[in-house]
Amino acid sequence: MSEKKDLRIKSKVYSESNVKAPNRAMLRAVGFTDEKFELPQVGVASNWAETTPCNIHLNDLAQFAKSGVSEADGLPIQFNTITVADGIAMGTPGMRFSLPSRDIIADSIETMVKGQNLDALVAIGGCDKNMPGCAIAMANLDVPCIFVYGGTIAPGNIDGKDIDLVSVFEGVGKWNNGDIDDKQLNKIECSACPGPGACGGMYTANTMAAALEAMGMSLPGSASNPAETKEKEQDVYEAGKAILNLLEKDIYPKDILTREAFENAITVIYALGGSTNAILHLLAIAHAADVDLTIDDFNTFQEKVPHLADLKPSGRYVFQDLYNVGGVQGVMKYLYEKGMIHGDCLTVTGKTVAENLEEVDHLKEGQDVIMPLENPKRADGPLIVLKGNLAPLGAVAKVSGVKVRRHEGPAKVFDTEEEAIESVMNNDIVEGDVVIVRYVGPKGGPGMPEMLSLSSLIVGKGLGEKVALLTDGRFSGGTHGLVVGHIAPEAQEGGAVALVKTGDTVIIDQDTKELTMKVDDEELKKRADALELPPLYSRGALGKYAHIVRSSSLGAVTDFYKRDK
């Protein structure tokens, strides 16, 4: 028997002795044979579901991964986990389940891999929380792992112009404003999402796929290959083969998820103009991986990494356009040659970042999707962590495409998103206002829902840079305009955002990284003493989540006791 085969037998729980005969008996009922017991069992975890275009094709892609595993003499074991479609849940009570689904995904994958004693894992995800959910699971597992992205959706098209899901959200604002009629809005709705794949701009799914590839947890090209391409099918197949290479070489997530790997991810995200959710998710993944990363670290990179990509929501292009000019790997090669990427980080190829990039073509000449460092879209990064008496532990602003450097105006405070939406629809929000939606943080929501419906209405009504929108909840990666989320501490924890009143003057400043209200400390103390918090939600999955989740400034993790030791 070959050395390769011997190594694999040593890894198998169920081939150790006859004491394991009862375990093997049940496995024989699902198709195991004596020969299969000698092969490493590779979990193929799919976030497939019929609820969303992001994930509808993942079961088909999983078959390519299984073929790759089998080709490399492994035994693929497919299982599924959940997904919540953010774009479908947006603006409904279902949106509260989106962020908690990240941790449910992580826990379910870890439970399946460890509970069934699997030897390795290939995870395939498509929607926003799939990527960080899979990555958190991988960081907590002690088996070789590879993540595969299901791929970006092709753009929709109206009259020769590319559109996407965010076009529909903003279309509602234009319709409410009288700028378009019912027929035009319906045309946008019917054209925006032409088939399988995740939302097409530099939104959360594409952001996190790019981050995981930059971190070395995906094969080169996985983030960029669109959903409906032969390249994506090959990408998934190759991941199935590659996992056996990691198993033979004893390469584990802990070997890949280093501080330098996270720095590579942050650099790529800032260059591409990624989602605010990246900060939340990278903090959570780093926590799981026992990597020292804090919310303040992001401003360090914000100051030195320029925004280069002209991608939606603030730019002209969709993610498929990036694929056409060289993809994430092309961007990484450019940044590496400019000395901005750590080349010595290990990846799931078994090679370093630098070794992988040797085989990558440069970005296409003449393209204008990625601007040169000498002439960037923005000289510094588009994600800023703000602090001040309104957000002592931090808040996150995405300022790509935002020309306003400072906004000072009167607060209009709402305790629910629905109340804020009604106020915008009734034209009660006017130029200069600072709209604040609170009690929608991780505990208060519970679940920290996104505000894409509200932010898109404001943009659709032409107030995108004339009205500021603040929340202790989140924003979709598709959000743009003058928005600040993740305010911490959140209102439900008695944070300062619970003390602000309608009429208070609020200041948002990009240059000083400031988020403050013009209320003196004595008055804030009086308000804090009189504050009565609403009861914490206490039913079902959201009730469990509300009682254990930690601050957004810590990644909204549900196992912070790991760091309490």
C-alpha cells in the first residue's frame, strides 16, 4: 500500500479497530464499503436553498466538488446548512434573522464535521452570511478546509444599461418621488436579477468572497468567477481535488488564518471599496481564529490603502466586469507588486500568495474598472471607523463616492425602521436632517437588521448626500450615501445613541473621524439616569441570540468567553 494511502488510513476514525464495527454498520447502509472505509471522508457543505438566486445553483456546484474529491481518492460526504436571503428579507421582520444566520451556519457546519468525524471540509456558499459563517466554522475546526464561492450574478439590463437589485430598491424611492411610474418600476423589478448568483456589485457577498480569497482560504479565482460559467464549475471541481492535497500536507486553517492574512484581506477590501459588513465579519472570523484584530486596526489601513475600484454601489461597474479585466487575483498581483500585500502567507493551494500570483496575468491594459494608485478613486480607504460621544466604541461609515466631508444637522430619532420609512415616504425628512434609527443593534433588533430599504428610499428621493442616516443596526453592501452604522454601544445596552433626542445637533466628520452630538456631559447623565430600556427579546432563536451576542465593535460574536480567559 502506498505511503499516500497509509497517511489517509491513519486519519480515519472508523477504520481503527473492530470496536468501531457498530459505527461502520450504519455507514454501510448509506453506501460505504470496505474500500471506502480506507478513504478520508471529506465534508462537502452546501448552503443550497431554493429561497434565493445566490444559492439556488449550489447543489449543482456541489456535485463538481464531489467529483473533484473522488478524483483525488477521497470520499465526499455532502450535507447542507441554512441561508437567509438578505435581499428578500430586507425591510421585513425576517431581516432580523440575517446576522444570526451567520453564527447558525458556523455552528451547524462545525457540528456536522466534528459530530461525524469528517477529515476535511469543502464549503460552498453564495449569500452574504454564508462566507463569514463558513469561515468561522473553518477557524474553529481542526481539519483542512477550503471555501468556494458560488459566484456573482450577471447584471440585468434596461435600455443598454446594467442594473442590479439595488436599482430596484432605489427605484421605489424614485417611484415615491414621482420620478418614475408603476410601469417603469415593474420593468426594473423584472429585469434586475436575470439568474443564479449573488448580488452583482461590490456588496457584502462579493466583498467577503474577495476577502476569503485574499486570506488564502479559497483557490485563486474563486471570488471572481461568475456563477453561470464553466470557470465556476472548474473552480469547484479543483477545490474538491485540492482538499486532499491539504490533507496530505497537514495544512489547517490555523496555518492560513494569520494576522498577515487578515491584513491582506483588509487591503484588498479597501482597494475594491467593500461593504461595511466586512469589518463586522472579519472581526468575528479573527476572534474564531484567535488572531488579535480590533476595530481600531481598520483605520490604520483606511489611511494607507486607497480606493481603486469603480464598482457599484458608488461606481459604474459590476463584479462581472472586474472578472473580465483580471479579477481579484489581478488586483492582488497589482497590489503585491506595489508592496501592499504580504506575499509569504500560506494559502489553500499549499503555496504562498506570492507563488500563486506568479501564475496570474496582470490586469488588462486600457481597463478602467481598477484605477492606478497614482490616480485612485479616493486617496484613502472608503470604510471609516468613527468615534465620539455618540459612539464611544466606534461606528462604521462607508464614504465611497460621498463628497460631503462633514455634515452637521438636527437629529430626527426613530426607534424602528418602519417609523423612519413612513417619515421619508411622507416627505417629513428634509435636507440637512440626521435620521437616527436605534434599538436595532445585535441585542436590540435583535439581529442587527440592515437598512437598505430606508437608505435606498433616501437616495431615490435625491437626498443621498443631503440627509445623514445613522443606526446601531447595519447597512447592506449595496447601500451608498451619507450613512453610518454599527454604532456601539448600541441603544439596547444603554449606549449614547439611546440618549439622543429629536432636535439635538449631530456631527459626522470624515476628516476627524468624529461622530458626536452637541449635548454636554451633565445633560447626558440626566438622560442616562432617566433611561428605561425596553425588555430584551426572549423567544426562540432570536431570544437566544439577544442574550449571548456581543457588541458590533467586537464582531457581534456569540462566544466571546473565548477571550474572557
